[in-house]
Amino acid sequence: MDEKVIVYTSTYCQYCSQVKKFLGERNVEFEERNIDKDEKYGEELWNTGMRSVPVTLIGETKILGFNQIQLNQALAARV
């Protein structure tokens, strides 16, 4: 079973846009949690120990920023 993919973003974050585009191009379904639009998402993000966006959660894997290698590895491992 595929693990859920969650991307924590903010509205004007260039790297967040790159992560979303990267996932979209690979037809990966993900839930976007914009910390600017809902402060509970900011709190969730803070509780993961991360302090900036984008953060992509794939199962137990946390990926900070737009790191294509880590994203590809985590996506490959979830199948």
C-alpha cells in the first residue's frame, strides 16, 4: 500500500512550488498543508522538529527543502 504523502508549504515559497510540481509530474497524490492558510499546520510542522518549508512527509521519512534525490528514494521505497 502506498504511504500518504504530505507537503507542508507556505504561500510564496519557491521551493514549495518546485516540490509540488515534481510530485505532480510523477503523478504522486499528495496533501498540501499550507502553514499560511491554517496555523494548525504550522503547529504540526513545528511539532515534527522542522522549522522551515517545504517539508515533505512520505511515511516516516521527512524531507526538508526540494531535494530530488531524497524525494525519489523515498517515493521508490514506499511502493
